[in-house]
Amino acid sequence: EVQLQASGGGLVQPGGSLRLSCGASGLAFEDYAIAWFRQGPGKGREAVSCIDKVENNTYYADSVKGRFTISRDNAKNTVYLQMNNLKPEDTAVYYCTLRGFWGQGTLVTVSS
């Protein structure tokens, strides 16, 4: 059974930082690309970032480019999303997804 467990969300002030983690089990993690999506209040789900199984290949939405960094540790079956200079519009539930499977999401709230 494939399971994805996201964590690291919380309340942070504008300009602050958070690091999200997503651990995977039940599959050969190193063989797959993995992505972060988010869904803000009253909004649809949008892609934030993706990392291929080859770590050089990454994608970022324009809204987070230069502020967010995705990385993965295949030895730990974990993908990270380092989020810096957070803005109120980054407030959302963040989900990791791999091979069509979705984690439960972790809430990020950016507010003063």
C-alpha cells in the first residue's frame, strides 16, 4: 500500500520560512518524480513544484520561483519543500503527490 505523509506546516508571519516534508512508503521512491500541489481558501488545486527522479530536473510555478526550493533524499524516501519569504497568498493546504497517490496535506498559514 502506497502512503504519503506530509508534515511541516504551521502558522508563520509574512517573510518567514517553513520546510515541508513528505515521506513515502510502499513503492520504489527513487524511481518516480514527486510533486507538491496546494489549495488555498476558495481556490482550486495548483501545482507548486515538482522534482524528477534525477534531482537536476525541477519545476516551479512562477508564483514561487526564487522563494521555494524542492529537494529529495532517496535514502529517506522523503521530498522537501523549503519555503522562504512566505506571503499571505501562500496560505494553503499543501499536498505531495507521486504516481497518482496523494498525501493528506499539511496546512500553511501566512499571517501577521
